[in-house]
Amino acid sequence: MKEKSLVRSWIRDTVHNGVRYYSVVDAIAGTVDTKNPRDYWYHIKNRPG
């Protein structure tokens, strides 16, 4: 498995009511070797169990 560094990755974030939220798709793009992180996230969140 090839390691990826988040140092050079750009992860979108926003603050709402004092709580910081990060983009899951951007985090996946920075850590998982996939061509389409949005599809990867779609399949992961719809997995049973």
C-alpha cells in the first residue's frame, strides 16, 4: 500500500455555530488511492452494517 501525505492535500472546511466541519470527499482524495473519491465515499456510506 502506498502512503499518501495530507501535508500537500487541500481539504475544504467550514465553521458552523463554532464547530469546524471537514469535507469527507477531500479527506478520501488525500488518503485513498482512488480515481473518483466521490464514488468511493458513496459506496462506503451505503455499505450495510
